[in-house]
Amino acid sequence: METDVQNNETYEHLIDLFLDDAWMQSGLSANTLAAYRQDLRQFGLWIEEGGLDIFQLDSADVSEYIFSRAQRSSNRTAARSLSSIKRFYRYLLLDDIVDHDPCANVVAPAIGKPLPKSLSESDVERLIDAPDSDAALGCRDRAMLETLYATGLRVTELVELKLAQLDLTVGVCRVLGKGSKERLVPLGDEAMEWMDRYLRFHRSDILRGRMSDAVFVTNQAKPMTRQGFWLNIKRYASVAGIDGSLSPHTLRHAFATHLIDHGADLRSVQMLLGHSSLSTTQIYTYVAQTRLRNLHREHHPRG
């Protein structure tokens, strides 16, 4: 307890020194200085609750905190907090109070865009298993869910997929994404197996002799719509007992997050998702790092 009190006093003293320096160097207003103090005190409480040391933090720690701030309030608040913490550590580094900057590689969440909601791997399994895959429409829906999770396609890219874009012998699909940018995306064994089963045994039953170049068709022999597929996802989520609101891109977010969880590099995930900017993909590191850290704390003997 005595050590905790000393650490708190040390942290408060460092905040005072930082704010004095910020006022003298930049002449910041009282409101700005008060906002800095509030941000840093909240950060300090989080450090204390986690049993961490301000002198030993790394980028994963700061990323986890920023993610938690965004989840509790907003991306704008989290971005402001990160700005305060970055300025604080730059001051500590310049004055040789710390020997490294844990904020150096931390990217702020995009303002105006919520952090992506994802699903756990077990949730994804239950969602994908929900359709009655022995029925023609159920097999179609299973193939769609498997493909969406295996590729990270946008829902619009999935429902607009044409037969000519598939190559099941190689196991890839050719996708025309935003800005008419084309990319090749691997399907994976499970998605290929269900896609093949749907195309060979059930698609013709749904079409009943009518023609379509769309991969995923409805009983009206028309391509599946984005809205129709989204209603199906909501229905299957209910069947699977998955609580909470899902977005049309939930499986796309799960695809990206789970890849990063399992060690994929950001650049590869960026290419698979079809993001033009790496900064768009970096948002998934907040989700992944928090999940990994929670798993470590829960299961590691020294977590």
C-alpha cells in the first residue's frame, strides 16, 4: 500500500511538472491544461488498477487503454486522451525521466468512426453453424457465411459476386472493390467445401431452370441483396444465441481481428481487406491487442 501511495504521488508530481512546462513553453489556456490533467489522471487510475508501472509501459499497454477509452466513451475522447498522453511522454523523454516512449507506435482511432464490433471465434462458429445446411437455402446461407468469414469481403462484394469471379480449382475469388480496384482473395478449405456443395447440389434447385450469373441467388432467381443477407444474419444470430447488435460488416471485422490475433501482419490484412490506407487497417490492432492481453492475464501463471 505504501508503494502504491508513493507511485501515485510520483505520478501526480510528474503531471504538475509537465503542466508547468506546457504552460511556460506554449502558454496554453487554463481549460486546455485542465483537460490535460483530467486525461492524465484517468490514465493514472487505469495504470493503478492494472498494477502497471508508468516507467515500464509499452505500446500494447497504451493501445489497450485507448481502446478501453473508446469503448467507454467515444473515438474522439480516446483520440484526445492519446494526444495528452503522447505530449506527456514526450516531455518525460526529453527530460530523461523515462528511457522510451510507449506511445511512439500507437495510432489514434479515427474520429467519427466507431471501433469495429467483432465476434469471438466461438461466436463465429455458432453463427456459421446456425443455417439448416441440408436445405437449399440453408446451404446457400452457410456458404455465404463461410465465404464472408474466410475472405473478409464487404457484404456488397459478397452479394455481387459472379460465377466468373470464382476459381475453385485454385481456391480464390477475384473481387472488384471500392474504386474499381481488383484483388485476389483466397477462399480457404471450409469456404471452398461449402461453396462447392452449394453450387453443385443446391443452386440449381433455387433457380428452378432460370438463368443467373450471380453466385448467390434467391427463390426469385435474383441475386441476394445486401438487405436480405443482413436479415438472414440477424435471424441466424438469434438462433445461435448471440447477444448484442451486429453490423453488416461483423464477420469482416471478425476476419481481420482473428487474423491479427493469430499473428498476421497488418500489411497482409490490408491487402486482403482491400483497404487503400494502412491506417484504416490499424484500428484492428486495438481490438486484437486487448483480447490477447486479457487472455494472457486470465490464463498465464504470471499474468
